[in-house]
Amino acid sequence: MSSAIGYDTDGVLHSKYGIVIQNIWLLMLYASDLFQRINYASQQTQKEVAPDKLPDIIAEILVKFVRERLMCGLTRNSLPKQEDLPRVRGRIDILRTEGHCLLERGLVSCRFHEPTLNTPRNRLIKAALERGSFIASGRIAQICHDYASLMFRMGVIDGLPDRSTFSKEVNTINNREDRQAIAAARLLLEMAVPATRQGKEYLLIPEVNEEWLRGLFERAIRGFYRVTVAHIWKVKETHHVQSWPLQEFSDGLRDHLPRMELDILLTSMDNQRKIVIDTKFTSLLKPGWNRKGDAFDSGHLYQMYAYLRTQESESHADKQATGVLLYPVTDMSRKFSCSMHSHNFILATINLNASAQEIRQSLLDLIDE
């Protein structure tokens, strides 16, 4: 990988590791908690969305949460009001009532709270939907427009609230139900979608270092699978700690055994298939010291072999589990596979400089096999 940030001959901006900046943002999106909360039921239209466009993905996330809020009912709030009424409502404003001689006209000045849907949080969500109808494309843009129109007919009539008004109203205990919709709305309204070519606007490049990218790569792969194949596979949310299958051991031995933590564990819904994925932020092939040409990393192979053998049980899925060693590259992808002791082994690379559609399809093909 390259060692400096800059534009290539085509004017495309890369990080110092050679990864297109726009795809780093894409990995950050896949790794986010917001993206991972999408379930498969809301993914039926995803194939129609152009995944190269981040606004489409963000708008789809917003639509999912707005749909949930509309089904459960938008959150109401009580807004203070003061009116001159023919009957008492709430508290009487004696000073105004006497000062304006309202009693002589059969009126009384009242201060009260009136329930309404035209709250700052609902106005923020409607404004985000309106923006999504312009910057998204295809069916998602139409859904954003329809939901914004529906909220307007329900009484959310004002525009985007200012920051001070919104901050006073949104940071309350009643915000729990709307938290995800608000997060998606703010992301769509405030995010500046990065591009890979030079332009007139400037964005801060994420602080990219090897340790941060390694963690991001793992979280992005896990988050991607949790969302896109949730109807077929159960995906562990965090590292899966695997126990050593010890039968006879001396005292104190367990205290010195290394921990076996599986990066990503996928189990099919019928428990008939299991896939262990271990992400490695390094090269797939390295120069071999005792042979001609490059060789696989022996430590990685031993590690995956141990993962698969030590989790064997009586179930079919454990006896024939598949192990995948996944490496990032910035050029052409490669893939090798073999079978040992009824376990399938796949050593593959994924091109992080490919389009979002190609990255998505490569990850799906990897587990389809």
C-alpha cells in the first residue's frame, strides 16, 4: 500500500494506505450502529438502491425508522399557549384579563398546554425526509417525499427548527422512541457526502492509521453481514470467545492458555451451516524464506485450523464449518480454497478500491459458496 495521501493520475483521492477516501467513509457507515439496526424486512428494496450513492443508503435508513414511528404513532408534545377564550382552560392570566377588560366581552385570558405533533423533533425528521427526496434517487426518493407529505397532513407544518429550539426539546427522556430516527435525520441533514475527486468544498480526512483501519475493517465486515443476510444467518455482535476442548489438564493450565476470539461468526438459521471469518489487515501472500515465490502466512493458517477443530461437536454445522481468512487489497481481488478434515478453507482478498456495488457483491459471494 502507498504511504502518502494524495490524488492519483485520474484525480481520485486516496489515503496513505492506498484506499479511496470515499470507501473509507463507506466502511465507517457499515461499521456504524445505525446501519446495523436495519433488519431484513426493511431491506426488500435495497437491490433497487444504487449503493455507490451514500445519500441513498442514509435515506433508506431514515425511511426505515420513520416507517416504524408512523406505525406506532408520532411522538406528541405539549406546547405552551396563551389565548383569550370564552371559557376557562388551564390557568387564568388575571393581569391580562383585567388589563384588557376581557370579562366585559365574555372572554378570559388563559395559559395552557396543548398537545401537538408539530414538535421540533418531528419537524427535524420531516425536513430530513424533504432533503432525502432531493438528494436520494429512485424509489427511496419517492418514499421520502410521500412520508414528508404524510407528516405535513398529520400536522407537522413548520420547517426545520433552529439548533437552540431543537436542543431544548430533544434531550429528554421522551426521546427514547425517536432516538434512531433523529440520528438518521441529523446524519442526512448535516453530512457532507465525500467524493473521490477534487472539488470546491473541503472535508477533513479521517485520522487514518493502521490500528484504526484494522478495527474498522473488522467492524464493517461484521456490520455488513448483520444487515444484509440477517434473514439467513445469525451473526454474533462482538467477538465470539471459543473455549479450548480440554479433557485432562493440570492445575493452573487454564490460566495460561491464550484466548481464542473469533472475529466474525455466522450461523445459519437452521443451524446446518457455520462460517468463521477472521479479518487480517495485512498481505495475503508474503515472501517465503525457504521456497521460491510467495507463501501464505503460516500463523494465520494454524490459527484458523485451531478455530475450526476446537469447536467441533456432534452437530453437522460444527463438523463441517467453513473458515474464511479475509484480507484487504487496493487492486485485483484473489481467492483460494481447499478442504481439510471436512472443513472448507477460503483465503480471499477484497478490493477496497472497487465500487460499493462490487464490494457488496464480493462479500455476498464469499459466504454463498
